[in-house]
Amino acid sequence: MPGDPERLWAQAALLSSHGIAIIDPASATLRAVNGAYAQLVGRTPGQLAGQPSNAVYPAGEHVQLLVAEHSADLNGAATLQTRQCHDDGSLIPVEVTLVALRDGNGPVTCRIQTVTDLRARLKAESELRFGEVPHTAAARFRQLADSAPVGILLMDADGGVSYANPCWLEIADLSAEQARGDGWWDAVYADDRERVSDAWEGLRRGAPLDLEFRYRRAGGELRSVHSRAAALRADGGALVGFMCVDLDVTEQLQRRAALDGFYGRIRALAQRLEQLREEERAGLARRLHGTLRQDMTTLKGEIESLRARAAAPGDLSEAALAALIGLADACLEELRHISFELQPPGVEELGLTDALQRFADECAAQSGLNIELTDAGSLPELGARRSLALYRTFQEALANVVRHARASHVEAHLWVQDGSVHLRVSDDGVGIGDRDRGKAGCFGLLSASERLTQLGGALRVFGVPGRGTTLDASVPLGSGRERRASAAR
């Protein structure tokens, strides 16, 4: 529509007199450019799409661009003056503004580069500029590097440091004199030196350097950095040195470790809770099956004995006794269902496939669903935990179909593939939607997913509104020793 903000922004970018390019940060390539950008370099937008973003700049300017990209990623934006290469070989002085866009608080999703042609401005200011000391590329780089919020090292072809900016000196807790030459290497943590050395050897052979390692400060504190390095070459291509950019990620890694520890404790608690639930189910099932069911059976026998001794067939006492026997039968049947759901005997006694079939038959008899279970042949020994995890997932899947799906037909399939046992359950019901996944009624699926995750498996649920739901569960077979240990538990 005419007032659509995104459409207006797109139109403004296309018609802008400034060159505008959208850059993919992962591959450092141009996603798209407008006409002004293409005109500055003498090519078409189609020719530039997919090309490296620094391909239109001289090799000597790549260091400045790399530093500006890091600064934009950290601060949101960065500006520098540089030169662009026209297709006819000429160099155009430009001002480049980089803006980094993020998805929420996540990683950078794209960079927007705005390029302004400075030729007209420089021509108008030529008399004023004539009497001033020219700002060389080295001076502009030094000014940018001294204020950059990332650590920057300039090294000669042998890896000796000739310049370290204030941020890097703060990270490593060294003075400029201490860092010079091979002094920077002394700050690399001893346990990480082999990895760092291998990475630098790869860089000398032309491979990119992108790794995390640690510096050890004078007081013993370790600082973690994400390091990227690039080779510096003369116009003829000869190697003259390297530039390294180190981003301090210590606090970021500490927060990540704290979160990992928290989630690890949550998973341990969930696993313990699930274990206690299974123990409680087993105990309750034993009580129902071994005590209450036995008492009900005895009660039914006593009632039948009384009925046999009734005075005359068909009198009031006979009818009352018949009603009591019917009630006892109903109670026994209900107890059988409850015991079966709490502790399915078939998983250990019959094997997983037959136990699933037995539960499917029970569920079909109670709900009226048409449930079809198929398998791809005999399964290898899974062990108690893996078999029970798949059984509980199947149980929860059918329970959700009965409660929510309004389905008439369910297809289930069990097979082995790529070292894992897979279970797929599909129905022809209303289909689960994205909003349904967070409802309280889906807690059983979350519990099943956590149980499978603890065993190295996974649970995925796909739903199309009006076209049914498919549940995919998998659990790895594991090594023979793991299966024997699982079976013993």
C-alpha cells in the first residue's frame, strides 16, 4: 500500500544519490546494491550481487574496512573515509558509513553500507586543504585504531608486533614496549599456544584465522578473546605483515557457562523427577494389582458364593447379587486399565513393539479410534530406559489425540535408521498450531521431549491446522555396553 514504511524505505534507497549496499556478515558478500552504488564503481547491480564486499576497494584499504566492521558490530555504526575502485581503474575518494543490524539481541544479521562520493566536496575545499597536513591512510588508521573498542595488533611478516592499540594492551595487561616484537606471545595462555601457533601457520599459508583463545594477565587472570587476523599485502601482492583484531568475550563466555550450568542442573532435576515418577507409578501399580485387585477378586468370589446359595432364582436377593457382581467386574476392569497405564507390563515382558500394539489396542477399544501400528521388523535390544521412553512418548501422543485432535484414524510406525530407533505417530485431526505448543495440556509432550533428550534422542511435533499432526521421536541405540547398562537399570 502507498503508506507501507518498508516499501517507502526501499523506494528511498533505490532513488538515493548515495550508494547503498546490503552486506551479508557471514560471507562478507554483497546481497544487493542500489543504482548509485553501482554507478560509482562502473558496474551493474546484477554484476555486484554476491561479490565480496571489499572487492571494490584497494587492497591497502581492507584493514580500515575490517576495523570499521568490528566497530559497527559492537557500537551499531562506524564511519571512515577511503577510496573505491572504478571499473576503468580510477580511484574515487568516498566516505563510508556502516550500520550493523541485529535480530533482537542476537548476532548481526546484515550490514548496511552507505557510500558518499567526496570528489565534489574535495574539489570545493582544495584551496583550504592545500595548506593542511594531508591525512594519510596510516594516520586515519592510527586514529581509528587508538579509539577502537576491540584489540588491534599490527605485525610484520615474521609475526612480530609493531603496534598494539590501547584496548589490546588493556586486555593482555601489557605495556606497548612489552607487547612489541614477540612480547605479545608471552601473554598467550600456555594451554592455548599450540592452537594459536597452528592457526598462525595456517594464516601464513593463506587460510583464514578465526578462533577463540585466552591471554594470561600479570596477576594470573585469564581473558578470553575471539581473534580474527588478515594478511597485509603490497599493491604487487607481496606479504608485508598481518593485522589481528581481538574481541574480549570473557564476560560473554562466563554468562554462557553460567547458563549452561543452570540448564544442566534443571535437566538433572527433571531427570530425577522423572525417575521418582516412574518409581511412584511402579509402587502404586503393585499396590493396585497385588492388593486392591486381589481384594476385589475375593469380594467377587464371595458374592458369587452367596448368589449360589440364594433361596430361589429370580427373587430380589438374586437380582441384587447380580448387580453387585457386575459392579465388581467393572471395578476390576477399571483397576486393570489403571495398572496398565501406570506400569505397562508389556514393555519388559513382551518387548517394545508388542507393548505398543497392546496399548494401541487398549486405546482403540476405549476411544473408538482406528489405530494402525506397523514396524520394520525386529528391533535390537534397547534396554529398559530407552524402551520406556519410547513407550511413554507413544502413550502421550495417543492421549493427546484422544483429548484434543478430534481424529478418527491414527497411523504409527516404528523403525531403525542411522543408529537410532524412530517412532512416528500421525493423525487426521484438527492439527496442532504454534499457539497450542505452549498450553498447559502440552506439558506431557515437553516431559516426553526432555526424557528423550536425556538419552540423546529428540522429539519433534509438526501440525498443519485442519490436516492433522505428526509426532517424530527418536532415541539412539548406543553402544553394546550402554545397552547392557541401560537394561540393568
